[in-house]
Amino acid sequence: MCGIVAYIGYRQAYPIVLKGLKRLEYRGYDSAGVALLDIDLNLYKKAGKVSNLEEFAEGKNLNSTVGIGHTRWATHGAPNDVNAHPHKSGNGRLAIIHNGIIENYDSLKKELIKRGHTFESDTDTEVLIHLIEEIIDKENVSLEEAVRYSLNEVIGAYAIVIIDKENPDKLIAARNSSPLVIGIGKDEFFVASDATPIIEYTKNVIYLDDEQVAIIERGQEVKIVDIANKAITPAIQELEMNLEAIEKGGYEHFMLKEIYEQPQSIRASMLGRLNSVTGQITLGGVEEFESKFMNADRIIFVACGTSWHSALVGEYMIEDLARIPVEVEYASEFRYRNPIISEKDIVIAISQSGETADTLAALELAKEKGATIYGICNVVGSSIARATDAGSYTHAGPEIGVASTKAFTAQITILALMALTLAQKKGSITKTRYQELTNQLNDIPKLVEKVLESNEQIKYIAEQYKDAANFLYLGRGYNFPVALEGALKLKEISYIHAEGYPAAEMKHGPIALIDENMPVVAIATRIANYQKVVSNIQEVKARNGNIIGIVTKGDEAVRAICEHVIEIPETDEFLDPLISVIPLQLLSYHIAVMRGCNVDQPRNLAKSVTVE
């Protein structure tokens, strides 16, 4: 939520900050603003997208070699010009950008009002910069000391960067439960919510940890202290990302590009882990904690959104092959119901960004209870990657589209590797079956390429149903989570109400909704309960429902009763979700485009949910 960019160096700051905001706009696009220091502190901010800010700033004084910028996903206060970041202190000396939520802002605000402060906005962020101002004035301390003191007073999550008119050669940055990365260039520094605005200029970065404050000064090395003023030695890492990965590459939308990248991202997630010749799987994190996995009472997945759907697939996989009990929990609810967790549990967090606030909070609880914690995420150096005992990166590459696509299939790839590894080590799977599945897993990228060849057919089907008000998605077994994911994709980007259901549950309520105006997407591939799914489709047909069937190539039974069918190649049902989800992603994409929706930046959503 919210994108932060800052620059200090020898170049003009505004073009760098503006370009960075465009790269981070997937994190929030309710408003955007910049603060630039040129003798005076100049703030320019505007409701709406970064392009609105760019237009507003034309002809204004943009001269500065130090600047901060922000693109907002609104929490406190409506998305308007006044509530847009940055926010100034009352005396006009300081400006701040902030990602997160200050939970005790109301009590702080009331106290500051008593002390003579007045506020222009409805945001919690303005309260924080006024608090820092108050501490500087009353305690007669430096800016960095005032920031530390103030952060000891606030409750909540924050990533902040502060610019100071009286210290034009300095930026102060800090984080708690919200990501912040510092880029180290030659005689210049960059700060951002993630690495995408930085990669163009340098690959050397420092990831701030919770409750750390960075003092970034021209001509000096970055100094890091915690909020208790204990010095921290910065750990400089090298980014593996490349610039091409965050460009559209000729595609109309990032989402479409990322759908088409799935053969490569699935392959990359297997690279170095699955030996295509021997079929041997090496999953480092599992190897490291082999005895823990072998003796675990259960595995608990914690995740949100699309990652929760991949966790459901993982539950089917691990219980089916490895015979270890698995539970799947919404991270946002997990810690609030006083869950029973022991040292013999393994808690696995799944998150594309590795920064999801609810998932991080769930991990912390599990850690306190003594469970082994494992992470599956896509972003190197992310908070979840650093918080867990072990884990696996998905290697899907940057995912810019807000609606997750390639992250889902990359996560399932890792979960398939995990299930197979555990099954082999436990002896719960035969050598023949193991070899069969590893061979088929190795072939999945080619099969995904085959499905992508159906794009034009799917586009035609989308045209027939783009004006529907509701959709129903049905699946059974391994394809039930895929039905949930297909419905979520449609909701996210086209704003059509959609529900995913186990096919057999349809007759326990949802069947009442079915008529000629209700499109039903039925995933009816040749899996163990194929005949049951066919019967469920017949029930829909009997009530005049329009059926879009996702079927195995060569299927005739389902084709005969569906208005439209999309064929996918045959594979083992264990791996079916990796293929069956692809047409659903494309269907959602084309419907959204035809409805004139902003596919990459759907309303009210942001890519990385770093607030609770």
C-alpha cells in the first residue's frame, strides 16, 4: 500500500522521483505528490494518478537535487488534494511521506491541538510530522533524534522519509512493518518501497529492518540506528532484478505480459530444484529442516487473497502425497482466534511480495508459540524472507499487475516440489509414481504454452459474456481452489460479481441463482471425480444456465452440454491447477479490457497490502 520514492545526489530529483512513482503506482493510485527543496520547500500534490501530478507540476519550480515522492492508497482521509502526501510540519520546515497506519494518531492529534498545532488534512501522517516538529522545538534535539523519539511514541506500521529545509543535504528514513529499501549509488542515494525505482540506477541496496532509522547524507555513508539509538551495521546486498523485467515489453498491459510469462516463471521456479534427467528434487529449505517436516504434527498455511488459494492447492497436494495433516488459514483471522500452535507445527507463509502485513503478523504469533516458520515468497530480501527460519523463493520475477497471475502458478510449482519431496522422504509414494509426477511437472511449461494458444478463442468467449452481472465458477478436488481463483480474478479487474464454489455445493444454495443470465464456468477436466462434475453441469443446464467448460483435450461428454468449451492438455490431476487456471486468467483479462476497466490498476486495490 502506497509507494515511496526519494532521491538525494547530484542529479535533478524530480525526474527520478516522478519515474519512480510511475513504477510504484501499482501500490496505490488515489493521489500523488512530491516535495522538492530549492531554498524553499516546494510541495506539489494532486488527487488521482501520477499523470495528474505530472500535469499539475508543469511550469512550476522543479529545480532540486533532493526530493521525496508518494503515490497513495487511501486509509485515513478521502483521496483528495489536501490528504495527498507529502505533508508539512506546522512551521513549514519539514515534509514527510508515509506508508502504513499510525493507530494512535487520534490521541496524539488531540494532545498536539492542545499545544497549539493546527492540521490541514484528515491523515494520520500529518500528525506524525507535527509530533516530530513538537519534539524538535520542545526538546531542542536534532531531526534524527526527534524522529527516534517520536517513533517510540507511535503505535502502528510505518515506512517514512523526511526532508528538512534546514538540513538540505540529509534525508531521514525509517520503517516498521512496512518495506523500505535504500539504493547506494556513486555520490547519490535512492529510497523506495521496493527496488523497482532503484534498479535503473544501482544494484547495491540496503533493506531496512523494523524499528530502524536511516540517516542518509550527501558525501557520507548511510548510518543506521534502531529507535533506541543502537548503531546497526548496514548490510549491502546486490539486486538480482533487471530493468527489462519491470517494463511492458510490447504488451498492452502488465497483466497480459505476466500471464504469458508463466511458462518461463514456472520453469524458473523449478530451475536448480528439479533435475529433469534424474527426477531428483532439491528444495533447500525443506532439506535444512527435514527432521522437523518428518516429525511435524501438522503444517499450517497462512496467506491472503490469491496466495490463500495456492495454499488450498498445497493442502490437497501435501495431504494426498505426503500424508501430513494440513490446515489453511486466512492470515488476517489467524492471530485473532487464539489458535492452538505447538513446537511440532510448521507454519508456512505464502506471499508474493513477502510484505503482507496480516501474514507477517500471523508468522510472528507462530514464532512466539515455538513453531518452525517457513516462507514462500517472490521478493528477495522481503520481510517474510528475513523473518522465517527457512523458505523458498518462487523466482517468478517482478509482478507489476495488481491482479496476481504468474505468482499463483509459481507458488503452486513450489508447493508441488515440496509435496513430492516430503512424500519421497516419508516413503508415502512409490518410486514409479514419484518419477511419473516429476516427469509431468517438468513438462508443465510446455503445456501452459499450449493453453496460451487458445487466447483468441477465449477472447471471443469473453465478448459473449462481458455484460454479465454475475458469474459462478465450479470445480472439484484440486480444481476447487482454481474456481475460487478464477472468480477472484474476475471480481478484481472487471468488477463483475463472481463466486467460486465446490461443484457439489452448488445445489446447497447457489443453484437458486442460476438462470439464462448467469454464466457458469465449470472446470471439468478428466480427474478422479470427473463424472460427478459432469452431473453438476447437467444440473446447471437443466436450469438454463450458460456454461463455459474448461475440459481436457478430446473431451466429448462435457462439450455436448456446454455453450462454450476451452480445451487444455491432459496432465495428472495433481498438476491440473497449473494448467486449468490459465484460461480463467485470460477470460478475466479480456472481459475487463472489453468493459473499459483499468486492468493493471483496478479500483480500490493495491499490489502489496502492508496495512491490516
